[in-house]
Amino acid sequence: MNDKNLRGDIIQFVKFNIVGLLNTLVDMAVFALLNSLGLFYVVAQIISYGAGTANSFVLNSNITFKDRKRSKEEGFDHRQLLRFIILNLVVLGISLLLMSLLIDRLGLQELVSKVLATFVTVIINFFGSRKWVFVDPKQPLPVSGEVVSGGDADQR
């Protein structure tokens, strides 16, 4: 990987984290509000995660992975949205599992558990977004087990 690719990857990761910070603020604010109103943490997590996820799709597709966006002539990428929804449902499941373990098994406070689960799920979400959701529309997705090499594929 050359310096230009590395710099581009770092810039993309920084953008992802800035957008992620905004998404997390939306998620945490909604969760804290719902939790303070007495809503069960699982329901609060699903609603708050959904709010952050909607914000994430809009900002990541228009800022972080803008260079991989389809042209207006190509139209909206419904498969990209479907991959985004699938990834975020998996990440939501992981976060609920982690929160359940931290709250119900270890006795941690709900907001603390949410913060700890978020540290884990951010990493999963970044790599899933970068490698599977927001791919260059001109590059085919790799088939399971297939290694993509050369050109822009190495930048992902």
C-alpha cells in the first residue's frame, strides 16, 4: 500500500469516526431519554439504534464513502441500502447480546453497558461498511472466499 492509499484510508476512517460520533450522539441521546422515561433497555436500544442508523446511512453515503456513490444516471442503489440494513441488524444483535451480558450477568449500569458495547460495534460496523456496504459501484463484490486484488479493491 502506498502513501497516497494510506492517507486516503486514514482520511476515510477519520470521516467515518466523525460521522459515527454524530450517530452515537443521536443514539445515546435517544437511549438516555427513553431509559429515563422507564422504557426497558432492549426496547430503548432498538429505537435509539434505529435513529442513529438512519443518520448513519445519510451521512456516510454522502460524506464518508461519497467517492463510492453511484451517479445520478445510475440511480439509487437499493442493494447498498439492503446491505446497510442487514449489517446494522447484525450489529444491533451483537450490541443487544453484549448489553444483556453486561447488565444481566455482570450487573453493570445500562448506560455504561451501552457505551462499552458501542466500542465493540463501531469496529465491526466500520469494516462491514467499508468492505461490504459502501463499495465502489464499478467494482464487483467478492464472492464468498474470493480475494479481490488490484486497483481500487486494495483501497477497501
